[in-house]
Amino acid sequence: MKRLSSVLAAIALAALTLQADTKKLTEEQRRELVRGLTAEWALAKVVLPVSKKPLPFDSIGTWDQEVWRDANYKNGPAARPGDMVQITKIDVDDDSIKIIINDGSKKGSFWDHVQIGGGTAQQQAPVERPKTNAMMGTSIEIKFPDSIGNIDSVGVKKILASVLNFDKHTAVETYMESLPEPIREAIKSQKVIVGMDREQVLLAVGPPGDKVRETKDDIEYEEYIYGKAPGIIRFVKFAGAKVAKIEEHYAGIGASKSDGGQIQ
């Protein structure tokens, strides 16, 4: 009887081990989580307090509100309800996912060094300062009871739905309402105009095929290059943060994007 019990216990342990192995984080899953969440925008639905330590969050969608209130009392808010925030980094472990928001608790204004992430302009919200007081950062750590299982980026957004609204339509709408009318109309018409910044250009016409950058007299110049030969190639030229000039050239067969061909 003892031997049978030992055999059954061994079988049960092996089954549990096999089940645990199937829940282990794979590199493909890690990449999907990082790719699917990094640079994503959301609207805060509750006060997000500044905190050097990650704010605890349960995988079932609840959080220790007392801990969050204490952090807000001590450090103040990183964002208030209605403020737009951005996920700037993801740390994935076997049993937790750490969400860094607005560069976490780094000193200085988050907006001073924010950069747009990968993907097309239609796939993510813009980076330009919207109407928001979210000038600070924080972090949230989602804790899972055993392992993160088969969770993906969509699942993580659902877990955080009680504190963050990831609806891109809502985020873009909020951003668009904050823009001057000429820029807003240009974006709607998928056109680039002088005075736009990089994020507005990306939202209007998407990412360029090529970029060329140089610094002259302490001013950073950059060109976004759209199109390919044979055909019209558009050069969107930035001086500093804003579009200063827009040129279009016809490029024949054999012309490169960098020279633009000749106008014919």
C-alpha cells in the first residue's frame, strides 16, 4: 500500500511539474509582451501616485488602495484621472510584470525626453504634449500567484483596465482636441504642413522610408523621406523639433532616395 501511495505521489508530482513547465515564460512570449506594451498610451482612470517602489497590483485586476493612497500622500500624483500616460518600459519575470509609466521615478520632466516607439502612426497614439498634468512617472507591478501563464499584451491591458484606459480611439481623440485647428485639419487630411512636430507628421502620414540627420550650428536637422523611384519622393525637413520645409522631387529609375532625382 505504501509503495502504491509513493507511486501515486510521484505521478502527481510529475504532473504538477509538467504543468508548471508549460507555464514557464518563453522568449517569444516575453518579446510579445514587450513589443505589445512598450510605448503604448493610456488615459489614467484613477490617481497614479509617484512611487520609487512599484505600486502593487493583483493579476485579478485589484490593487491595495491603501498603499496607493499612502504613496500619493507622501510623493504626490504622477497622473490624475483623465491624464494621458505612456508605458516606457516593461520588465517581465516568471511571476510578475513591471509596467514603467512615464519613465518611472526618474528626475526631470518625462516630456523632455519622450520618444515615439515602433510601429506605424495608426498603431499607436502620438507623443506630443496633450492637455495633461502627467509630468511625473511611476511604475506598477502585476503579481501573479504562481506564474504569468500564457498572458499576452492584450491580457495585461485587460488586467489594468480598472486604472488605465488603453482605448486608442479615446487617446487620439483627446490628443487631437488639444491641437491648433490647422494642424488638426492637416492630420485629418493626411497632409504635412510647416510647423508640425515629428509626432504630428507620423500621425498624418506614417513613418518615413528613410531618415537623414545632421547637426549644424548647434541645430539638429532631420529629413523624413517618403516615396521611392520611379515616382514622387517627398522630403519633410525638420529644423529642431518642427517641420521647416517640405519638398517633392520626381525620381527616375536608378535614383536614390537620398538625392531625390530631378524635377521633370
